[in-house]
Amino acid sequence: MSEIQLTVNGQPTALTAPPMKRLLDVLREDLRLTGAKEGCGEGECGSCAVIMNGELVNSCLVPILQAEGAEITTIEGLTPADSDKLHPIQQCFLEHGGAQCGICTPGMILATHHLLAKHPHPTLPEIQEGLAGNLCRCTGYMRIFEAVQQAAAKPG
């Protein structure tokens, strides 16, 4: 067992876990943050994506020991806990039907958040490349791309 210190959604967090336990499992089982989903468990689908130290990562591939001292943002951390409003990206996905079954949605939204932080006004090819690590079986992607374009067009 290892003592792990990290910051999750702005909150300092300390826990004890086996060093090779996946970050995804720590988030879901130990911290009860169930937004990140397990789609494949192999880092191929992006359903478990979180932002770790400013980079988009598949949490199913990250041993918790690698997250020591890290800053993690999950889908739950995009809006303040006391807010009843959606994050603007979430609102755009809702308005464009960019979420259907919901398995890929948290990862897609975090990938969009990460993309827009680096490229505030991405072209369609940049959007496609920025979301390439996130698979969606339901939408056909066009509604997702439209949601990202709308989010990029919003001020702020």
C-alpha cells in the first residue's frame, strides 16, 4: 500500500492504495467520482479521460502511484460543487445532441475543454484531431463537432 497525495477537482486529497491501482478505479471506487467511465480498460476509447497536470490522460492507464502530487480534473470538477449550472461546454453538448448513450460524454467534454484551452478557436480538422482519442458509437461525431464549434464561439 502507498500513501498518495494529490489534488482532485481543486481539493487536496490523501489516500492509501496499492501503487498499481488504476487512477480510474481510485476515482470511481475510493473517491466516488463516477463521471469517468470504463469503456475498454486499454486506453483506446477515451471514456475514462481526465486532465492530469494540464494534460488529457486515459485514467485506466495511470497507476495511482504516477498520480502522486498531481492535479486531476474530472468531469465533476468543471463546475463548482455548489453550482446548479452546466459548464458552457456541457451546455453546448446538450444543445447539439452531442451526448446520446453517455459513455463517451465525460471524456469528450474533458477532451474539448483541453483542446479549447490550447486552441481557443480550432478549425474542424483541429477539432477532429483534438478528439481523436475519444470514440463515440452513437452520434456519428458531427453533433459533437458542432458542439465544440459552438463552445469555441462563446466568449470567455
